[in-house]
Amino acid sequence: MNGIGSRIREERERLGLTQRVFGDIGGVEPNAQGKYESGERTPKADYLAAVAARGVDALYVLSGVSTPMAVADLNTDEEVLLGCYRNLPQADQEAVRQLLRSLGGATPRALGGSAAY
């Protein structure tokens, strides 16, 4: 399953919420939440605004493109890690990505969303 429904489910699962709780956040019944996730129905803007206020990446849900994280939002450790990563040769960067996928069971989206993952 591709599209908005699968991305809604992915975001709900990323946040560790049940369909019932997620539906409550979005102001819909659990059956509507299920229909959104299955692709039977498309959510309205007020639903997306409500779930976005609780941490859902609405741009990702709508387009499949993650909202970029502002550099100002990185903590010191993240800045150091990112700087080290960027200084690595391409082959070593791929090795780091593979290691992170192995350790964390990360999805391609969690590691940048590239088709190369």
C-alpha cells in the first residue's frame, strides 16, 4: 500500500499511538482513522492540522517528502555527528547508513528517505 494512507499509518506508528488515540487527536472515529490508513478515505485539512500539532509530519503525509529539520534544532551531539558524517567518503557514509539500519531497524524515511537505502 502506497500513498497518504500508508504514510498516515507510518506516522501513527512512529509516534507509538493506536488508531483510536490517533483518531481522537484528529477528531475522527476509529473507523474513519482505519479508512484513512487503508486509503478508502482522504483526511480533511482540520484532521491533518490536528495531528500535525501532535508531531505528525504533514508534508510527508501529503507528499511523501519529509519536512527538513532546521539546523538550529540540532543539539550539540547531533551537530558533531553530522559534521563527522559529512566529512566521510561516500563509501563510508553508506557503511554508516547500513550500520544504523541494522542496529535500529530504521526505515528509509528515518535515514533520509533516499531510494538508495
